[in-house]
Amino acid sequence: MTKPALPTKDRLIQSAAHLFRTRGYHGVGLADLLTDAKAPKGSLYHHFPNGKSDLAIAAATWASDGMLRVIAASFDGADTFEDGATTLCYKLAKLFDLSGWDTCPIASTLFEGPDNTRFRDHAKHIYDGWIAEVQVHAARLGLSEEEAQRKSERVFVLIQGGWTLARARHSSEILRDLRHML
Amino acid sequence: MTKPALPTKDRLIQSAAHLFRTRGYHGVGLADLLTDAKAPKGSLYHHFPNGKSDLAIAAATWASDGMLRVIAASFDGADTFEDGATTLCYKLAKLFDLSGWDTCPIASTLFEGPDNTRFRDHAKHIYDGWIAEVQVHAARLGLSEEEAQRKSERVFVLIQGGWTLARARHSSEILRDLRHML
DNA sequence: GGTCGGCTAGACCAATCGGTCTAGTGCAAA
DNA sequence: TTTGCACTAGACCGATTGGTCTAGCCGACC
């Protein structure tokens, strides 16, 4: 579960991303976190002066960067918007199976934090970033600006909802079926 | 926030549903719960021998029953499936605004509990119940069985994803826009 | 009137929570 | 070699956690 080659800060971020995703922000104690990351408490508060909440923000950002890469990879070789979106659904289905059927890493981390406005603002920022990324590809693939916006929001909504249902069912099938709802 | 007329058990369930929805299962302590419900600890463990986890299941069930009523009310007077689904979107948008922009009560309660299989199985059961309810109305309104299944799953996915985005944005607009994605 | 059981009431508990603080390590620049 | 700083290490803290347990209230039935 741990990667001894990585620097402490990165190990903390990745452990946090993983644990928050599976058990939620409040469901993870510092003890679990530090054990998983093989780091002492002092290191946590050195790298993240505000402790758990700072770490949660960093973990969500890190997870979001990964998602942005998946979106880019899905659309980069695509000929049409539908092709790209379909590839994205398949990639996420595979990711879902590999991850052990966890929740959306952003929602599980940022939707229940103590410092509500800061967490929620960050979630909004991250989600808007995903939609914007899809939108860029939509525009590049020939959609009008208005169409690009509408369709990228729809892709986000479908994926978010599909992921939730997939988690409840322990099956990635619905994620692949999303391609028929584009 | 509390309804002194209601019996203790119901007050506990409704307080739990409300608090779990806003802060998540682990984000709510028994102390908050009991204060909000104006009940002593003894009553909790009398009505729910397994404590917090039993209460969470009951609260999710109660919230789900409300959702089933909203679905039924939306489709009952509808002439077409699209009409019913559109009404549902509007009703949920209004509910979202009234609720103070909370999360889906099922996801926030059941997706991070300690006893993972029991909680997740219950979430699946509830979600499948919602989809089944929509499906019944779809069939009644003339859709073929296969179409009814596909469209009811789609409605669920859209609502679930839309709700998440609405929460991040603190705006119910996207929920109303879902009608264009049906 | 007595008693029995559903329910309330909250003191109490060990365990765990997030966070602070001091001491020490090890590398890099002077 | 010495100094300084980024970082590690974990003991320690008060507060809070979920849960147990005993005592007693109070209305219903005998």
C-alpha cells in the first residue's frame, strides 16, 4: 500500500487520497493516516501546518490532477466528442474496478469537512475544472460554444451519478452504459 | 429544529437523517444527535440496540420513503414520461433549496459506515427501489419494458450527479436543467 | 393498590480523536 | 569543522468518541 521511494509529503498525500476516498474525511483518523503513510506525526504538521484539513485539500487536488489527465487522455485521440466521452466512460470503469469501488475522491473528502466554506469552494473549483477540461475538447472537436458547455456539464453529471450507482451496486457496468446516455 | 410532539424514536430518526445528510455519518457524534433530538442516551439504545449504525439504517430508510413519495407525486399527474421526469427535477430543485444544499441523504449516511457490507447493501436496496419506482411509472405511461428500465436508470444517474454538482455550486439551477438531458 | 415493563435519564468508561511540543537527526552551506 | 535548517520522531495533552449500565419514572393491566 505504501511507496517507500516517494518523499514523505507525497506519501501523506497519496495515503490521504486513498483513505478519504474509501472511508470519508471524518472516517479516517490521523493514526490510520500516519500508519499507512509510514510517517510520524511531526512530519504531517511540518508539511501541512493546519494538519488534517490542509492534507485533505492537497489530497483532493492531487486526485483531481489525475482525473484531468484521464480526461485529456480520453479525448486526445478522439475524432468526435462522442468518441472521446465514450473512451472516458470506459477508462473510468476500469479505474473503478481497480480502485476497489471507492467513492468519488472529491465528494468523500470535501463534502463533510469541518471548515465548510473552504472545502466546498475547493470542490466547486475542482469540479468546474473537470467540466472546463471536457469543454475545451468539445470545442476543439467542432461543437459550438453553447453546445460544448451543455454537453460537458452533461458528461460530468452522468459520470458523477453513474459512479455513485456503480459503487452501490459494486459493478462498473453502469459506467460503461453511460455511453448510451450521451 | 425539533418537533416535541413526535415520539422519541421518530425524533431520533429525523434528527439523524438531517445531521447525517449535512455532515456525514462519522461527522456526527452521538452528543450532537441526542441534543438535536432532545433525547437521552438510554432512549437511543433502547430503540436501536446497535446504536448509531442501526439509527443510520433507519434514517436512510425514512429518507428514502420521502423520496419515493416525491417520485410518485411527480409522475402521478403526468401525461408522458418526460412530463413526470421534468416535474421530478423541479420538485427536487425546490427540495434542494429548502434543505440548505445538503448531500444525498443515502450516500452521506451509508457510504462510509463502519460495517461496510451491511450499509452498502442497504444503499443498493434503496437506490434500486427508487429506480424501480420510476420504472413502474414509465411502463404505465406506455414505454416498453426495456425502454422503461433504460430511462429510469438514466433519470437516477442524472439526478444523483446533478445533485452533487448543485451542492458544489450552491445552486439548484443544474437540477432544473436536467430536464434537457432526459 | 400493587406490580410489571416500556421508556427515560444521565453518570460513567476506555479508547480514540486532532493537535502541540520538545528533542534529535542528517544534510548542505560556510 | 561548525553552524543552521529542513525534516523526523513520538511522547503527551485535553476533549470527545461510541457504548454500557444502573436507577427511576409512569401508565397499563391485574
